[in-house]
Amino acid sequence: MTEIQQFYTNQSIFITGGTGFVGKVLIEKLLRSCSKIKTVYILVREKKGKPIQDRVKEMTNSQMFEPLRAIDPNFENKIVAMSGDIIKPNFALSDTNLELLKKEVSIVFHVAATTKFNEPLKTAFQVNVDSVKIMINICKECKNLKAFVYVSTAFSNCIYEHIEEKVYPTPLSYEKLTDLVGVIDELNMSRKDELEFTKLVLGKFPNTYCFTKSIAEEVVNKSAKELPVCIYRFSIAVAALKEPLEGWVDVKQGITHTLVAIGLGLIRVLYARGNANMEIVPIDLVCNCLIASAWDTSSSKKDEPKSVQVYNYVSGRDNPGTWYYLRSCLRSLRFKIPLNKQYYFPETIMTDSFFSFLILHYTLHFIPAILGDVFLRILGRKPVLHKSFKKGSKLVLAIRFFLCGEWIFDTDNVKSLWKKLSENDKKLFNFDITSFTWDELIRIYFEGVRKFALKTELDEEGLKNAARRLRRLYYVHQVVRGTFYAIVLWLVWKIYNLLFLRL
């Protein structure tokens, strides 16, 4: 048994956000690699009238839990769902469940967050900040607490170019932000006024997500120093490199949703700086480092006054890759891993000029969507392309900050943690960011998108048919492009004649 496995033996763990992308992979990895864990308590909210037991059953029945089920068919007995809501006092836990947590839990992972970049300030504050305050208060009453890990984001301090592994001062205190959020309700602001008010509050921050995560880190730093606590930041999590299944991915993520749209030929232009470093990391490596950070936090000395330990888990300078490189890899994979549901030939233009983006966006997205809907109406079908265009516009504009920005991240604490691991733990909980190549990860990611996001399994004949369809779309693309250039040249010639030859 390795040191990390020994640490988790007979321990009870409390996880918020357990039904999300990170939470699911974390739970699966803990139960598969640390089989002697006593109990995993997860906070689950009733959703759309669905009981929490049904939500958990739906989660554990998913394909990603098959490797764990093969090892331990009864693993579900270790998962205890607790009804609650992170925006309510004490998470709306029953008195019985609250006392049970305080008595039994020794390791806490606060993963829950709203990752919507355009979330209203009040909602983002309640979910991303208030919930942290509540969790800290619960942890302070846990009798056997060994480690509390607050899961943040690498972009919590994105207003700085150089991001160290430390907690940064925030522009507003928790108390001041609480008062400002209260003003929204007191003045009964309209949606338009609320947006303007939010812009003033955010200052240099690009969205409410990054802003509230920054405030939450300061709450941890000020209110939880006496606890065995750490802040774990990671950048954009993508498909699993190996575990629990190679290429496992969640389509609900913004970056994956974008990749799906690119692969289907729906997104033709991206507002991105191609030579900027793409801060993406495999989800299984993210969770391995997360698991190790709790072990490290527990084993560090408690009698020495120190600031809260912070871990920056990013690709950064250790394994850099650019958005241009991602595009070139996707281009090379188009015919090797063809999809069978493309609407158009997948080809994407990148630009970091907002003016160029708008022109291309309306030329390559808006006009085809309108024409496509007209064609669908003629066929007697429901027009859906303009609706998709609006959703795609929101998505592309929401993620543009992360596709155009570039940061320098310090990762000394992560590297130090890696060195502390035994050789067996390094094999079991690999999070070495240099242990893969981008060619390998992007191939796995693209295959995962086809298999898990698009739910497409193709046999040899299916692959041939998909490749033939893609070649046809390529020829259509060439015809469309040639026609477009011919029209442009014709217009230029007409303008030239009008301006010069008639003088």
C-alpha cells in the first residue's frame, strides 16, 4: 500500500460538486485507487424534480464507472448522497446529516461552483463565495479534519500576467461585496442596470466567474488559516488521458462544446490568439494532483504560522502548446478520425482582431445560418440554424478571454509535491504535466469527443462512409470558397470600373 493510499484508508470524505465533471472523475479515482476508503459523502441537489438517489444512480451507471465496477461491483455502497443546496445556510443539510459530517468526515473537497462566465453577480457570489464561507464553518466543527481542499481556478487572478502560487489581495472584501450584492435587490434593478452595475464591480476582471473565485480565495486565506487547508487551482480541464477511460469527456464544458462545434463544421471562426499558450490539462491528471494535494496538506506542519498553500496545476512553461498547434493537429485528424454528423467541412480561422472576427463571424456564421433556415423552411422542416448561431456566438464570446490571453504561472509547489511522492504513488497518481505530448492528448481528446460527446462508435465500414462524406464536404467547401472568391473579384472589378474607368 502506498503512502497516499494509507492516508485515505478508513477515511470519510465529503465532496461538493460531486455530480460535475471534476467531481465524478475524483470520486471514481478515489474509490478505484484507494479501495479502503470508508465513505464518500456527496452533496446533491434535487434537479428538475428528480430525487437525489436517481441523480446519483444515473451518475454511477454511466460508462465512466465501468472500470471501477469491474474491480468493486458494490462500490456504490460507499457513496452516500446527502440532500442539500450550496447556496443555503449549512447547505440545507438536515441536522442529522450535519452532525454526521462533523463527526465522521476527515477530508473535504469543495469542488462545487458555477462555471458560467455570464452568471449574474448575485448567483455567482452565492455559489462561488458564500458556499466557501459555509464550508469553512462546517470544517471548523469537524472533529477529525485532516485536510480541506478548496478547488479554485488558475484564472482566479487573471488580471495579472504573472500568477504565483499565493493568495492575491482582492479589490473588494467579502463584507463589501456582500453589501454591493444586496444593493441589486434593494434597488430592484432591471437586467440592463444590473449588467452595468456588475461591470463597475468587476473592474478589470473579465467575468463574474473569475471575480468571485478570487474573492473566495481571500475568504479561505482569512478565515481558514487555522485549518489544514490548501487552495488548488487548475486551468481548463479536457479529456482524460487514460483514466477512468481514455478520452472520457463531458460535452457540457465550454471548451469541449466548442471542439464539437468545430468538428461538425458549425464554428468556422474563433476569436483567439493563435500563438498564445493553450492552458488545457487532462482531467485525470487534474484529479490525481488534487488527491495528492490533500495528502500533502495533511502531512505539512500545523504548528508553524504560514499562509495558505496554493497549487497551480497548469501546462504553462513546463509543457507549452499553442492554439495554432491545436488547430494543426485537428486538421491532420479530420480524415484519420472522421465524424459522421458533420454539417460542413471542418475548417476554422483564428483571429485576435475583434473587427476581423465580427466580419468573418457574420460572413461565415450568420449568413449561412439564415440561408440554411430558409432552405429548411422550404423543405417544411423547423429552422434551427439561427438559434444555433446565437448560442454559438455567446459561447465564442464567453471563452474569447481565455483564448486570447497569456499568463506566466509559477508551479513550484506542484513540482515539490511531485518530488515528495514515492515511485509507486507516481505510477498510481500520475500528474506529471510533461508525461504526454500534445499530439497524443489532442488525438485522444478528439476520439473522446466522437465516442463520448457525440455517442458515435464506428466500425470499419462506418469509418469508410464517414471519410467519404467528409471528402464530399471538402469538395463542396472548395466550390463554395471558389464561388466566394469569384464574387469578391467581380465586385472589386465592378468597383474599379466605377471609380476609375469612367473618369
